[in-house]
Amino acid sequence: MSIWGHSFKWAHQRKVFGKRLIDQPVIRNKLGSMIAQLESVQNWLENITYQMCNMSYLEQSKKLAGPISLLKFQATRVAHNVSDDACQIFGGRGITRTGMGRSIESFQRTYKFAAILGGSEEIMADLGVRQAMKYFPKNARL
């Protein structure tokens, strides 16, 4: 199950001050934010995958290097945000290695690998912007 799925189930199960967590607007906001961010990354990934399936290698190299690097940057930022929100929803259980929050703790501990391996976030963002600069008209004015 996904980190979002665990958080959603936990918010329905956990009662605080006589109410379920899901009944708190701030928790629903966190869950909504998680969904929106995850769906946007999924859509972007599917879009790039479609383009890769319908472009020649030369076209892919020219047009997709920047978007792919920006997608990696965005995906790792979303992983950070989802991890943080899930930990907030789970509270103390989100930082323990055993019990109901173990998957949250594990993700919290390991998501950063994706942000570092294969190029750090800063490098990926810079690469995306540099790729865009390559094809931007030199004499463009507002």
C-alpha cells in the first residue's frame, strides 16, 4: 500500500479528542495536497513516457532531457512533502520502526536516496533550465 493510502486509513482509524483525524480540516488538507502532488507527478511521467514512445531517439535527446530532469526534481520534492505530511498525520507512530507507522518511518528514512542518486535535486533543476536555455531565442524581449 502507498504512503498516502496508509495515511488515509490511519486518518479514518485514529481518534483524537473524540473525533477521527479525517474529521479535522487540516488533515483533509494534507491528504488533498498529497493527492494533488502525486497525481501531477504521475501525469507528467505518463506524458513523458508517451512522448518517448512516439519520438525518435534523436528527437528524445533534443526535446526530453530537460523535462525528464525537471520531472526527477519534482518527483523527489513531492516524495519529501508526502513523507513530511504522512509523518505529521501519524504523529509519534510515524517515527517508530515497528507498529502501525513502520512503513511511514521506512519511507521517511529512505526517500532521500532517490533525491541524491542519479543527480541531486539542484543538479536536475539546473539541467532542466539549461536545456530550456539552449532552444530559447537569443533576441527574445518582453
